[in-house]
Amino acid sequence: MNFRTQIPIPPNLNPIDYNSKIVSLGSCFAVNMAEKFEYYKFQNSVNPFGIIFNPVSIEKLIYRIVNQVFFTEKDIFFHNERWHCFEVHSDLSYANKEEFLENLNVILKHSLIQLFQASHVIITFGTSWVYRNFESNTIVANCHKLPQNQFQKEILSVETIGNSIKNTIDLIQKINPDCNFIFTVSPVRHLKDGFVENQRSKSHLITAIHDVIKPQLPAVNYFPSYEIMMDELRDYRFYAEDMLHPSAVAIDYIWSKFKESTIAESDFPVMEQVDSIQKSLSHKPFNPNSESHLKFESKLKQKMTNLQFQYSFMKF
């Protein structure tokens, strides 16, 4: 007897392999998946401007990158002894204004190269709820802990999200027409917005994505991260202590479903080799100078050398 339902996921017609170059953008769950790519030594970059949750802010950054609209003094502000930008995450904020601008524009240039070379762009949306700055009348990616009275909270309509998704795809295809896209919705629950509000937010994202994805767009796919968490893993034991984020077990499970549907099966043996090396590298010997451990290290180095000969980009 089967005590749970499993979500059927059709195989991606443009699977990821070790020759793929992946750019991951979006919420913290995008980082969770990117960490898996990093562990298995795929060619992957993630969130050059930090974690971004909403579709409009991602579109705005993609526009900047593709058109190389450099950041200037009018795009930044000083608060709590650091310089910030409403378009990027606070992890990038800096004490020195000139260095902050220089760093943002270096990332901008490098991101253009990454998008130009990308075989796959994976975008994970977190929420439809956004904050609009009263002074500029623009939606921000991050409020940087400014007073709440400087912002108006609003929810993006399905139409607005759909337009942002279309614009994002068009912008990237302008410089990289062969790029493949994978959209997904983060399983992280944004309960600070409210229980009903979180469901409403996720439904707007899911509806908008599926309004854009059509059979005639084989390069644009959807991966059901949110649905797997809500349906297959519908138990609090699959959440972290905050009861909002997926636990490590849940992330591993969602990754396994992603691997089965989206990564080329022909590269599974390479992933197994990488996994074996990674586990060996984390091994802590009782006696580092023993003959058995020295042999173990020698074999491990040979395994790494063999893989790196085949895939020169792999670094352990």
C-alpha cells in the first residue's frame, strides 16, 4: 500500500550535464540548489547581486546586466554607516562609497559574461509581495532595514509577474538565444506576510509562470519545488527549526527529484565519482601519518587527477 502521492515530473528536453554552464538566480532556495551544483562540481554561479525574492527586481537586474547600465551615485544611499543599493542584497553593502560602486559595476560586467555563456538559467521566485519606496515610486529588492513608513507593501498581480518573466526571458535571449530556462517557486513559507497571504503569493507566482510556459517554448521549463514540499513532504519533520525553511533532508529529496528529471542520466556516474571524492576529502583520519592513510591519500589524489584531466574546471 502506498501512503503518499508522488508528483510526476516529465524529463527536461534540454538536460543539464557537465558541459553545461548554469546561472542560478532568486531566493535562498536558489542558493540551496546551487550548493548542490557546487558539491557535485558543475559549472555554476549563483546570485551575483545576492538573494532576490521577487520577479520585478530580478527583471530589473537582468535589464541592467544585459544593457550594462552601470550603477552611479544616484542608485545608492547611506544608512547605518554603510552604503546600500535598493536593487541588491545587503550582503553587498559597503562602508566606502567608491569601492561599493566599483564592486557593483565589476559584478555587472562579469554577470554579462556569465549570462552570455550560460546554457541554463534557473530562476527561483520566493514571493509576490513587494515593497515600493515612496520617494522613488519603485519596487525595491531589499529595504535594508530602513523605517517601514518609507515603503508601501503590495502584491504583484499575475499579469505583472507574467510580463516580468517574459521580459527576463527576452532580455537574456537577446544576448544568448540558445539559453534554456528553468523556473521554480521556493518552498520556503513567507509567514511574516500571513498564512493566507503566503498562499496567495505563491499562487500568483505559479499561475504567472504557467501562463508564460507554453508547448511551443521547449527551452522554458518548470520544476515543482514548492509542490514537492507541500504534497510529497507534507509533514513538519521536513522543516528546519524555524518551521519555514526546508530541512536538509527535504533539500536532499527535492535535489534528488531535480537530478532525476533535469540532469543527464549519462553523467550520473561522474556525479558518483565526485561524491566519493567529496566524502573522502571530509574523512578525518585517526593517524594521518600511517601507511594506510598515506595510501588512501595517494589513491584519492589519483581519482581527482583523473577527473580533472577530463573536466579541467573541477577544483577540489
